[in-house]
Amino acid sequence: MKVNATYFINDEKKPLRYGEMNIINPKRQRLRGEELREGVEAVPVFCGFCGTDFELMHMGQRNELDGKFPAGEKRLINGHEGVVWVPSQNRFAIVLIRGGDSFDPTRFTEDEDYFEYGCDRADGLFCDSNFFNPDMLLRLPKEYDGITKLPLTLAKRLVFSDPYACAIFQHERMTDIGSAQNFRVIMARDKCSEAEAREKAKDETFDKTVIYGLGTTGLFIGDQIRRNHPNAKILFVARSGDDSQKVRFVKEVLKSDYLSVAGMSEDEIAAAIKEYFGSNAGVFVGTSGNEVESRIAFEKGVLGCNGIYDSFSLGPKITFDTMPFGFKNHVILSSINFTQKHMEEAIEILAKSRFDELVELIDKDEFTADPMDAYINKIYSKAAPLKTAVIWNKEYVEV
């Protein structure tokens, strides 16, 4: 099947291109033990840009994409966030991105394998049409059954299904770890049963939470904590000014506080966080992509005894002194994943959220005319909005 698409190749000067190509339809399985199934044709309608796309472009410049291409191909159609129309089923769908020869493809082990639409050995969403495993085309909430035009506000919300599912997973893991980490202390303190202490620990874990960074992942994790722990004290920390859209969203929607640290030294940042809580933090979520996160948490002592450090940044190295780390009984969590259950929950939550307020559009013609220029000078520039998306097929969108 011939389609127009954006795609990555190994090329130092022009690794991201737009043009016509042939789409293949190999059989794929959602999970280990399930049958291999041919893909169902779907029409990408609304697509979001992710930092992974930008990194793939740089990998192409460094000639590092060979392991990312679909079998037998020398290019990868990117894009893994968005909404598609499934003509044979007369409905919209969200593509479950990861599948393969694994019992749980978000937490695969050494003897298992996986693929990711738009990221790893399977073509993605930035094309006029594509084939996706029918078991991996997730439904929209029931109230949208039968619609043939996708409301733009809904499209903007659902473009976050993948990263919000990651946030649900992060909250789930922190809750599990926090309960196991602290229930014995609570059992001794309150003279209660183990079951009661484990339940108390699930809430108390998040009593004093720092989220370092103002990207979408940080906002989503904060949203999950707020939804599940209404009394949690949450402090976002970043360099943005107090008047930025993201900060207003944090305060109004997430009911959380914000500390702007522009111009502050690391010692000053640590002191300000401790002053806000009146003590150390119990959870520290790093989402800024900067190594300052771990230095504030560990070297500057912001993370308190029995605390959890959730690393959700790609790239920074985490270092710590083993002596205080061991005696303070810290736990470091790092796992950027989600399951189908998480994505289905994310779809339901996002459909009723206000996250569409954080999405701005780029015109498709502007993007496809020069994709690399759009990436560098608009979508991923310093002046870029929190999230950029594109209406890929106007026929199916209600503006």
C-alpha cells in the first residue's frame, strides 16, 4: 500500500523526510502465546509529537537507526501518540503502542522481545494510512460510540494517552513500594494490624511530594497523585516564571504549589523545598531531564528517611553516597512503562480532563513541507508549547 508519510533514515544531513512509500503488513502478536494477526487498516487522524521523535532524528544523524527499522526496511515511519479511524469497524481508536513476544511487553525480560509502533521495528502514525494489530486498537469511552467526527478538544486530550498511561504506572509502582517500604513503621507507631498499616502507608507515602520539572510527564504524575491522594502536599519545582501557562495549570487544576528556582543555587533550592514542607520530602519525582534532580534529592538532603526517588528523566545520571543512602533507607525507582490496562484507564481519565488546554497545533502543510525545520525551529525549540500536535486528516475532525 502506497502512502505519504514522514519517516526516519540514517543520514547525517537529512534524517527526517516526507514522501511516498510502501507500507508493509507483517503479522504481529500483542502478547506471548497469542496468535500472530495481520494488521487492520487504520487512518491516522490526529498525531502528537513526542521527545522520542526528536531523539530518533538525532539517532538518524548519528547513523544509529538500523535496529529501529521494520524487518527488511531502511526507514521508520514515526509517531506513537494520537487517534486513528478504523474504516472496517467504523470507529475511532487509540493504538496500544507496544506488543510482541512477551507476557507483559512493558516489562519484558531477557528472553523476551517486543516492538513499538512508531518507535521500534514497526511503522507508526505519521502517515495517511497504516496497519495495526486489531487487538491493539483500543476503544474510546462509550459515550463516543458511533461518532464519525472527532471533537478537536477530545483529540487534544487523547493525544496524551501514552504518556498519561506511564504516569498511572508510576503512581501504581510508587504506591506499591511505599506501602511495602513504610507499613512496618506505621504498624509500630499506631499499634495496628499489617493490613491496616499497609493501607495507611499508601496515602502517607505521598504526604510530602516533590515533582522536579514541568513537562507533561511531571504534570501527569502530579495529576495521578492528586486524584488518588486528595490530601497530599505536592510541590512542583522548575525554572519557569510564576505567570507561565504550566504553572497556572499546576495551581488551578492540580491544586498543587510551585517553586520557581530560576537564578537559585542548589543549596538555596534545597533550603526552599525543606522550608515549604517544614521537613524533608517523602517522595521525589525527577522529570526535568537534568542531573540537578538527584543532587537536590541526595547530595543536598531533600529526600527524607524511607523516601522514594522516582526517576522519570531520560539521560541524567543518578549518584548517591552509599553510607547515608543505606542508613536513610531510600528506594530508587526507574521504569518508563505501562500496560494495556493503564492505557485504557488513561483514555477514560483524559476524555474528561482539561489537558487539551496544553496542546497547540502546527499546520500539516507547514510540517510536511520541511519536517526537520519544523522539528528544530518550532516543535522542539525553546519557545515551543508544552505539547504540539497536528491534524493529519481533517475529514474526521470536528473543529
